[in-house]
Amino acid sequence: MAGLDELYREVILDHYRNPRRKGTLSGDHVHAEGNNPSCGDEFFLDLLVEDGVVVDAAMLGQGCSISQASGSMMMDAIVGQSVDDIQDLAGKFRIMMTIDEGENPVDEERPGSVLGDLEALQGVRKFPVRIKCADLAWTTLAQALDQTAS
């Protein structure tokens, strides 16, 4: 298990040091902002949704490695996906993090098989105060998706 923990740490650090889709979108898009006042983490999200599919996205933010890596991993996971599939993914993520009740979607026998790189964040569950850090991007995503429904 130590090897898997080390791999997960490397995935988180890679996304923190090299965030995916960093920046902003121009033109007509949805914008949402999230922050965690208890630790100062901030997350800004731009989404371009066409015909119910996220076709482009960009993020900016500052904060701890967990909040920023979670946002970067989320960006990799959502572009090209339908809003319905993204909401399903968000639900699985929240269950994995034990924010919501349900059966953990992570297959312990096949790491990465359900949530991909996002599974690297499951170790955060051991530190309940950090779960809000991992969830910040996802809460901000929910706000953005709510705007697309209006």
C-alpha cells in the first residue's frame, strides 16, 4: 500500500505544480467563484457549455496543494463530458470523499478504474479538515452547472 500512497502523492503534486486548463475563457461562458474562508483557498471556474456538453473550461485559484490539485484533476475529467455525466461524476467524488452517503465507487482491487486520477484524493478522508479543500472545486462546479440550467 505504501507504493500506492506514494503514487497518489505524486499525482496530487503533479496537478498542483502543473495545473491543467489554467486561465480564463473569453466570450460567452459561465463563471463561478468559490472560497474556503477557514483556510483562504480560492477557486475560479469558467465553463463553456454547448448542447449540454462542457466543450471548454478554465480555472484559476490559489490555496493548498489539495484544493488546487483537486481542481486540476476535475478539469481533466469534465471537458468533453455531458452535464449529466459530470453531475454523476461529482456525486461519485462526493461519496468517495464521504461528503455524501453511498457505496464508495472506488474499486480497491483496480485503483483508478472508476474516477481516474481523482482517486488519488481519497487519502484526504483521513484528514477531515482537508476534505473541504478537496471539495472546493466541485462546489464551485455545481454553482456553474446551476447557471447553465437557468
